[in-house]
Amino acid sequence: MWPKLRDFFARELLTLIDPTQPKHRRRKVQIVATVGSALTLGMVTAFGVAPMVPDSARNGASVTLPLTFPDLAKQIQQLDAQSQTFIHQVALRRGETLGDMLSRLSIQDPAAEKFIRENAVARRLIGVPAGQVVQAETDDDGKLVTLSTVLSTGSTAAQQLVIERNDTGRLRARMEQLANDTEWAMRSGAIAGNFFTAMDDAGVPDAVVAQMVNIFSGVINFQRDVRRGDRFRLVYEVIKQQDRTVRTGRVLAIEFINQGKTHQAIWYADPQGNSPDGAYYGFDGRNLKQAFLRTPVEFSRISSAFGGREHPFQHKWKKHEGVDLAAPVGTRVFAAGDGVVKFVGTQNGYGNLVEIDHAGNYQTRYAHLSGFGQGMKPGTRVTQGQVIGFVGQTGWATGPHLHYELRLNGVPRNPFSTDVAAVAPLAGNRLKLFDMYAENLLKRIDLMRTVQVAERD
């Protein structure tokens, strides 16, 4: 009897599993065949534990029992009724055609290809550059369900092309905005030689390096003061779209150990303070902002200090009422503090000059400029660190440099020795809010400390 039952199932399965049927249907049939085999084994087990048959059966008389087989055809119909979709993703290759791309996405849909070629929005897919990722969803028959790819990226959002088939089978194309994702990146390392080479070796982006220099410009000269063995730990923003980095954002926390002295800064927007847009604070809540930058120019060196000197043109001993900061022509010059522009133009030996009035009867001057920053004119309000001009060699200058003056009530002061009142530190509830914000950032700094200690050990 069992050989006959086995042969029956074999014939049924050979009939159902037709090589000419679509692959997905053969897969469903195989599933049903497996179910049928399991049922067969179940029946064998049932026979094994059935009650004892009558004595007549043991004496050679045959016993006939009815068997009920599952309705395999009905189960196959139910499986066929369930739709399946498949996701495909490819990176575009240089020089491939639209047809090649659709084929690699397993799209076998002439109507979809025609729609992409003729629809003004969908046709933008044809101009997507090599390397761009395209994702498509297809049904069992290779017809397009949806297709999407990012066409452009921006500082705040990206544009994504979406092609989709609605419930009636009609295709449509649209553009949608994708918001950027902000992540935190961490970098740490030691200075083995040049500061900027160390930054490159650690994978710190140039825009982040520029922020580091600006944050500590009043206390560290990164061209002259950095030494071998100095260490840094850094947390900064990375702006991403579709898992691809668009740009780097703001430095959030930094610790720089320079010649044994630790410098720390963390970005924080004090909701109860005078700087709602944010400022840098020490890890203890002390505001790091100085009233004036000591060196309001990128990557400079002091070529002439404040005080008496021999004048380079008049060749006689004369008081130098500012400091000269040597730098290449075109180097950016920043406003040393918040204020209002008083003068923009040419003035005798100063050459191209910008004068800014500040609170507390302070005034700053920036001379020998090669050009002025955008929008610079009398009455313009500027903020500390804003570009107001560019290093030059105009007026009485023997080489490219910035002549920088700081005056109080019209009297010249040495910007490197003048003690200007600092912004009051956070305290009370404001300090508690700061500590809550800074907690996660400081944990990352602590983690990098632990890693670096382990590496040295």
C-alpha cells in the first residue's frame, strides 16, 4: 500500500511542477509539495499508533480504511493570489543607457521605460551621474512599482526623484525634499610634527580645522606654539543625506593639550543669555568669548610688536601704535569684536583701512588691506570673527601684513597685554542647563581620553 501512496504523490508533483511555469509559481508548488509530504509522514505515524486491528486482519483478511488528501489545488490558488514585490539597488555605471540600468534593476516594463523617456520629471533620471544609487521595487512580472534616486544635495535638504505606479496601474513622477541628517563625528590624536599635517593624518576636515584655530586664536598660535606630543580630542557635526556626507558642521566640543596646558571648549546656546545663537564655553561653564581677538587674521605671525621701533620709511625712532601681523596677500581679516563700521576707504600711510567702533569707547583699526569684505560700509554692524577685509600691502608697507590697532578713548593700547573684562560665567540654573546639555559630549571626550591612554600603555 505505501509504495502505491508514494507513487501517487510522485505523479501529482510531477504534474504540478512544470518547468514551463514561472519561477515564482514553481516555488509555491514546491512549498505545497513539502506540505503534502509532511502530511504523508503524519499519516504514517497515525497508522503506527492506531488501535489493534481485528483478529480477522491478523489472520490474513484485508482491511480497507478511507484516506482524505488535502486540497492542494486550492492551496496553490491561495498562494498565487498573494502578490510579491522585490527590491533592487544599483550604482549607475559610466556610459550605460537607460535600458541597461532598468535591466540591472530587473525591470521588464516597456511602459515604464517609455514613461521615463517622455515625462518631463521622470526624464531627469537619464542625467543622473555615474556612481549615483538608484533603488527600484518590482512585482513578480518585473513591472515597476516604485523607483527613487537622489538628484541633488544641499546644505539643508536634498531633492529626490520618485517614480511610482498607483493602484490603477498609472505611472507618475514627482520631486520631494529629503531633510538632512546630523551625526556626531569624533577625532583624536597626537601631534608628531606639523599641526596641519597631524589634522590631515587624523582625517579632520579643513573646515573643522579652521574652526579649531578660530576657537583658540586668542590663546594658541597654531603656526608657532604647537609642539610634538600635543594632543587633541574633538567632536563635530557631520551633515548627511542618504548616508552620504554633504558637509561638516560646527565643532561641538574640543580639548587641546598644548605644551602641558589643557584648553577646552564646548558650543552652547544659553537660552537666558545675550547670545541665543550660541557661543563657546569652557567645560566648567565659563564663557570663552573675549571682547577682542588678539590676532584677527588667519595663520599670521607677529612681524612688528607694539611700542617703540625704527619706522621702516621715515628711518627714525617712533612709537608703533599697533601690531603688525605678517600673512600672504588675500588672507582673511576678521572683526576683532562686535561693533559698527566707522570708516572704510584709503587713508594716507594706512592704505586701505577699516575702522570699527565698539562698546565701552573701544575702537579697532585694520590697515594695508588689499580689499574689503562684502557689504563693508560706514554704519554696517559686524560681529566678532566676521570677514571685514583681506591682507595686502597698500599704503606705507614694506611687505604684505595687517597693521592692527586697539584704542580706548582714542589712546592706543597693546592688544596682547590689555586685560579686557571677560563675559560672566554661567551659574545657578543656567549652569545646570549647560551641564545637562554637555553631558553626552563630555562622555565622548572622556571615551577618547581612555582610548589614547590605552594606546600609550
